[in-house]
Amino acid sequence: MRALLLTWALVASALILSAAQSRAQQAPPAFDDHAQLQDPRLQTRFERITKELRCLVCQNESIADSNVDLAADLRRQVREMLVAGRSDDAIFKFMTDRYGEFVRFAPPLTAKTALIWGAPFFVLLLGGLIIYRVVRQRSRMPIDE
Amino acid sequence: MWKFLLPFAAFVALVVLFAFGLNPNRDIHELPSPLIGKAAPPFALTDVLDPTRTVSTATLQGQVYVLNVWATWCVACREEQEELLAIARQHVVPIIGLDYRDNQDKAKLWLTQLGNPYAAVPFDGDGRTAIDWGVYGAPETYLVDAHGRIIYKFISPMTQEVWEKEFLPRIAAARSGA
């Protein structure tokens, strides 16, 4: 029983560590090559939304980070929609209507994407189950030392 | 028995996954357009060759047409130009050339020097129409039916082969259905 607890504690700490690591890698980039929005609240939303949208020319960059013309055009679009008082959802819908779900880094949870969202939990469960069985089997073995 | 069957089943599953995922004929950068089957996003733009003329989706409505997105800065578009000229000579459908984020004078020069395959050349200098059409590069080529719906999108330079294999059958189908 102690071995099982120890295993779970290790798994959990590894997960927390890796989550912290991935957050550290997403340090916000310097963002002043573009005009700031007057309203700081709009500017915050602008930065969050443009980080959430994929640049389709350089597909692993967000439109906040990319220097290509299309990203600049899309940043302009987001800025204009924010100033016009449109909601975040309306802006994301505008983008996915034109470019498809791929334009968002985080796909929404739908029946089609349930597998993507569910797979990590399923694999974690599977791994836990395997560890549980192995540990139980070993604890039944005679101690011969 | 399970000890052998389970890894073997996992192996087969992986092989099937890789067969689909690593197919060399599949371009992973190519994205399906969500606009297929939907109404072509409306635009009304001036013509590069004649600034007094307005090219709009409203005036194009009622006929099957091809919309080709190009620009003078686009290297692949130069390659494509000859193919487009050959396709235009067949007079199957009008080809509309959306001039994307370009310089009008350069575009004019390009069309007079290399030849003009287009029935009209709407000028999208700030790229707004291109955003509406979900353009993410040039060249891209759309096929629009007589009801004004986008029925096909091709990403990459057009070739005679693509024209015959992908466009002509769809044009014929769109016409017989209309």
C-alpha cells in the first residue's frame, strides 16, 4: 500500500513539474512593434486573443508572434473588432468561419474533438492501472533477501 | 495468449495510423476550407486595369467562375501564369484574378508583359477580401458555381493536370445541376 501511494505521489509531482515547465516556456514576447490600444483592458484582450490564434503561414506561431503580412492583417482585424465592441467569441467565430478550427490553438470541446481532450486522461488512467497491477504483483512475491 | 495478441494488435494499429499519417502525398500544411459549400464572401473592388470599373460578386453571380488569388510578389504565381494563360484560351469559364496585397502599377506591368488570363482583376490592396475568403497564401484558386457558392478550393500553382482532373469535372457537374 505504501508503494502504491509513493508511486502516485511521484506521478503527481512529475505532472505538476512538467506543467510548470511548459508555462515557463510561454513567456510573453515583447509586444511593442504595434500601436497599443487606448483602453488597457482592450489591449489585454487583444494580446490574449492574438496569442490564441494560429498564423496559418507559419503554422506553429501565433499571430501575436508572427511577422508575416497575413498575421499583421489578422492583428489589424482583431484590433478593429475589439474597438467596435465585439465579444471574444464573435472574434473567434469570425476567424474559424474563414479559416476553420485549425486557426485556434486550443480546439473547442465537441464530439469531434473529445478524443483529443480525453486521450491524456485515458492514458494516465491506463498507466495508473498498469502501475497498480505491477506493484500489487510484486508485493505478493516472497522476500528472499 | 493475451500477452502476444495485445502487443500485436497495438503494432497493427500503429501501422494503420502511420500509413495514413505519414502518407507522402498528403501535404500537412494544406488546410480544408470551411467555406466549401457556402456562399462566396461578397466583395466590390476596382479593377487593376480599369479603375473606373467595379468588379463585384453581385455582377459575377449567375455564372460558374474561377477566382485565382495572385500577386506580383508571389514567385509561384509567375510559374502559374503560363498555365493560366493556356487555361484561359480554352474559354471554359471566366477567370477572375484577385490581386492580393499588391502594388497596382507592378500588377499592371506584370499583366501587360506576361499576358493577361483574367476576365477581371479586382484589386485587394489591404487584403480584407482575402481574409473573408480565408486566403492564407498565394496562389490559391476557388471555383464558384452559378448560385454563388464556393464548390472547390485549390492551394498551390494551377497546372493543366489539376485543371483537367479537379476543375473540369466539377464545372460540368455544376452546370448540369444548375
